[in-house]
Amino acid sequence: MQLLHLGPYEKLGESYSVLMKEAEKKNLQPVSGRHREAYLSDPRRVAPEKLKTIVRLCVEAVSYTHLRAHETLRYLVCRLLLE
């Protein structure tokens, strides 16, 4: 799971909280100690409130059926149609 955090690094915890709540809502189990951040902005050139960071939370693998059960227009599951 991932989201785009906009703002200072000091508030990254708020984005992780959002991801944790979303994981719980979808019955996904976070993998302990497995999270990542990708820094898209240079803090030397960008104001703290405009910093962009991708925040990722790793979760246990689930079935495709589980993912589809929680699919919404906002959270689409990528699917490959094999015919």
C-alpha cells in the first residue's frame, strides 16, 4: 500500500497512520518493520510544506479475490485479462 505525503518529514507519521487504518479496514496485515519512503523533493530547494514523499507500507500477501472484494472506484485493482 502506498500514498503520496505532502508536507514536512516530521509529519510522515500521520501518513503511516492513514495507511495503517486503511490496512485494518481492508483486513490486511502489515509486515512488521517493512515500510519504505521515496523522497521526490529536495529539502534544500523545496519548502517543508511542499515536500513530496511516497510512503509505502508492506502487507502480507492476499488473494486476488480478497483484493477485488475491497475494490472501489478510488482503489482499483490492476488486472490482466488472459483470453
